[in-house]
Amino acid sequence: MAARFNLESLPSWRIVAIHVILMTAAILAIAPFVYAFLTSIKPSPEILGAPLQPITPNPTIEHYITFWTEHPFDRWVLNSLILTTGAVFASLLLDSLAGFALAKGEFRGRYGIFLLVIGTFIIPPQAIMVPLFVQMGWIGWQNTYWGIMILIISAPFGVFLMRQFYLSISDSYLEAARMAGANTFQIYFKIILPMGKSALAALAIFKFIFMWGAFLWPLIIVDSGAMFPIPVGLGLFEGQYGDTPWGQVLAASLLTAAPVLVAYILAQEAFMKGIALQGGVKG
Amino acid sequence: MTAAVLVAAYLLSLGEQGHNEPILGGVITFTAVGLGLIWISYVNREFTGMSKVRILGFMMLVMAVVSYLWPHRPWPTAV
Amino acid sequence: MLAELQANIKTIHARIDDTSWDAFTNPDSELAWYVLVGPKLFLFLTIFVFPFFFAIWMSIHEWHMLAAEHQFLGLDNYTRMLVDSRFIDSFVNTVIYTLGLTLSVPIALFLAILINKNIRGSAFYSAAIFVPVVISWVVVSLIWMWIYNPDIGMLNALLEAVGLPTSQWTRGVRTALPSLIIIGIWKTVGFNLVIFLAGLRGLPESYYEAATVAGANSWQKFRYITMPLLKPTTFFVVLVVLITAFREFTPMFVITDGGPVTATHTIVYYFYIVGFERGQMGYASAMAVVLLIVVFVISIIQQRTWGQDVDY
């Protein structure tokens, strides 16, 4: 690794100071989640009465159970799973197809299409949500999974990323495949797709987090509780009460965060790469 | 052509709330993704790691069944 | 008869080979590439490009969600924004929020430099600081809503325990926006940190060795080597922070509902209220166009002033 400093060059008091600063930052980053968890297993009176007491003497999972039985949380989870699966798969397919064509194809209008990709980066999705909502009404896609997914699938970022990646693949592979008589689709499925595994994995994580956490667009396009993805269900659930049931709110939040957290703990490096992708490619 | 558009429009309307007591949108999505993954793993079977893709594909098919059989519950209506 | 049929089939096969499949097997053919790029191009055009112009079209009309007729208004929707005090509040709040969030950039740079010293546990520290980035905004908002709660929240309890004055946090007119800015910084630092780390690790070590030989102290090294070399990375991080912060919606919707009064109205929040709760889609589109222009201008200014040597 370039530009890393040697341990020997730092006096020990500075190492201690660095540890203290970084430890503080790390604790500040994680503490809200840990504390939310510890609170979510407290009985209600303790949540209201003793917010600071870290560990409750009588832990309970009543908030999780009440929340799950009183709200169709399982359905929201299923909705989110459907949306995430569909959006991630469709984006990977379309982005890698288009990225491949823009990187290796020779056809008229290639540069123009690439400029279009760069140009759509500038458009904030929020700015087109009103017309898109009207358009979805035209084709009857309000209140459908497809209506929610399509905005995430259409985002230009993946094309850009996959194009950058495929530019680094040597043309000799493609020429060899052409010699063997493979057509463009065979080259895509048998060479380009498997070679792009790492970039596809990073893009998949990126899209997964994006779709799993999407809030504004699903809130706009869906108006029935049966179609809510988790974030919308959660966000609106909290506002239903005059007196917020904090135990349930925190329990539900943690249930929502849990799959992402577990995935993150299992594959930290991939997650950081996936999210920081935007930085790596200077989109 | 028109017929194809009509069929496509019908299939896609299945994901709509109202048509979705067994969540047909979910069934369509999971089936499509599952078959897609299995096909990709079949085409590229000589590569390593493709068995994982195939397992994932079959899991998606299982999810399609699961979402078809998802229990009916009274859902809260518009908020 | 049979021979004729077979001959026919042969010609048909030949024709299929010639026409449709030849396009895909022949490397010089363009058709296959168009088929590959086609679906995505179609989505770009229908989901981004068309709505972009459609938004401008809607913004010059009186466009109610349920109305069948849309009356032409010219620039009325835009002039209306200038006299709509709620919109002006939203705009000012958005600018304050956005500028507030840029504080996450120096914090992240500082932490990145410390982590890059590669002491034991660096990987753990960066992984921990990154956690808030991974968790969705709704979850983060709900948890912080509880932390900030003036009556039963942990923050006030903590302040009370150490004898500091408590606050209304998100429920106070003057404290609401700063409270949201703190959440925003907390959630953004990890993202900036990872990008800075990537930037730092790409710096050539020889520069630092030369500086050490020349007797430079660590501040001088930072000032004369790290900072100039990290300029493109910093430029990028600031750009991303500005653009994402400018269109923030979830915390304002979930935690404060834009309130108290209009203290945490932001452009996208007010845009949502006008467009989808009141159904005045023409006016909302005008706001969307303003949002678009601002985001565009930020990109241009950044590129002109900082980004001369940034390559895309």
C-alpha cells in the first residue's frame, strides 16, 4: 500500500490519542443502534421511566410480537424482497448489456448514447417524480411493483460503471470468440457476463441498499398498505399514533435494519466498495 | 404485435393491488429472476461459482411459490 | 412435391441465416449492439428524458392531480414561488442544511488521515464508522427521533445526568434544523471517509519519504503534499454531499414533518406536500425545475472553480 505511515515513526502517545479519537467516532456511529436494541427489549414503563439505564433486568420481546401481529410487517418484508430482487436483477442485466455495447460495440450513435448517460446523471430523480407519476397513471402502473422498480432500474449509474469495467477487458477475448463463431449475444453471456463478476457484485450491493431503503418514490407511487415496502410502512406507522409506542418503533426499525446489518458484517469490504463506487469512478 | 402488447399489459397488471391476493407480481418477479439465474448458470456451467448462482435461482423459484401461498390478512388501507 | 417443399424450407432457412441471425454473428453488423443497448436506452428516454421535458411543460400549466384540463399559465408558477413564504423558507432551510452537511467533509478527512496511519484496528474503526451509511434513512430517522425526544429521549437524559441544560431538539423552532444537520453529518461521514481513504491510498509514498528526508513535520506534509494531491477527491466528496443533501427528504418527513411551523421545510419536502398532498402538480413541477437548475449550477460551479484537473 502506498502512502501509509510506519508504526515506528509515530510516538506512542500519539498512537494512544489516535485510538481514543477513532474509538470515540466508532462508538458514536454504532451507539444509537446498540442503544435502540437495548431499549427495544425493555418493558414499556422502563422505556418511559429510565431511558439511560442500559440493561434491563427483565428483558422482553413483547414489542416485536405486538408490532408484528398488529401490522402486516411480514407482507412489507415480502414486498421489499420482491422489489429488491426484481430491481437488482433487472438493473444488473440491462446495465451490463448496455455497458458492454457502449464499451465494445461499434455502431452509429454510440457516443451520443454515452453522452445521454452522462447527461441523465445531472437529473435528480426527485425532479422528475411528478411527471413520472402522471406517466405511470397513463399505463396503469401506479400502485404496482413495476412502477416502484422502474425508477431504480433506469438509473444511469450502473451503465457508466459497467462500461468503465468492460473497457478494461482486452479485445483479444472478443476477437478469439468471434473467430470461434460466437455471435454478440453468446459473447455477452459466455464471456462478458462471467468476467464481470466483481463489478456486478458491487453494483448489486449498491442497488440492493438503494432499493431496500427507497422511501420517497414508493411513498408517492403506492397508496395501499398491501403494497408498501418496509420503509414506507415504517415511516407512516410511526405517525399513526398521538402517543408513539417507542418500544414498537425501535423494534420495527431494528427488524428492518437487521438483514442489511448482517449482510454488511458478512461482507464489509464488498459493501464499502459497492457504496463508494460512485467515488471510485468519479461519477 | 397488438396481441403481444395486450398479453404483456395483462401480465404486468397482475402485480397491481386488487389483483394480487396471492401476490402474482411477486410470483412473476421471482419466477423470472429464478429462471434467468438458472439459465445463466447453465450457459456458463464451466465457470466456478455457477453452482451458487443455480442454487440462488432455485431459491428464487421457491420464493415464487412462497409468495403465491402467502397468507391472506386484512391489510390496512390508504393512510 | 416433397422435393419442392424441401427446397422451400432450405431457402427459408437460408433466408433466416442471411437476414436475422447474420446480424448477430457478423461482427461488422450494428443491429446486435442496438439490441443490447436498446432496453436501457428506452428506459432512459421514457423514465428520465421525457419526464424532464414533461416537468418543464407541467410547470407552465395549472395542473391539478385530478383535473382533466390543464390551463396554460406561463411563468405564473415561478413568480408564485417568489411570494410563497413557505417556499422561501424551504429554500433557505435547504441551503442551510446543505452547507451544514459539508461539515462532514473535514471530519471525514481528519478521520481518514488517522485511519490511514494504519494503526492496529483501523479496519474495525472504518467499518464501524461506515455502519450509518448502510442503514436506510427511515430506520436512522426513527432511532434518532427517539434519541432526540425531549421527554423520554436518551440525549436529554444524558445531558441531565451530567448537569447540562436540556433542549427541545427537533421540537424547538430554532433547534430543529441543527438537530437534523447533526443526523445528516453522522450519516454522511462514513461515506466521505471511505472515498478519502481510497484517495489517500492512491497517493505516491515517495513524496512523503522525500518530505521526511527534508525534515518536514506532519502538518507540513499534510499542507503541502496531502491537500494538493487530494484536491480532486475533496472536490468530488463536496459535490456528492451538496447534491445529495440538497434533495434530502426522509428525515424531514419522518422526524419533524417539516415543522415546527416551517422550521424544517426543505425544497423536496415542500415539493412533496404541494404536489402529492395538495395535488398542485404544476406548481410542484416548477419547484422541481428549480431543484434541477440548482443541482445543475452546483455541478457547473464546482467544475469551473475546483475541478479543472478532475478527469471524468
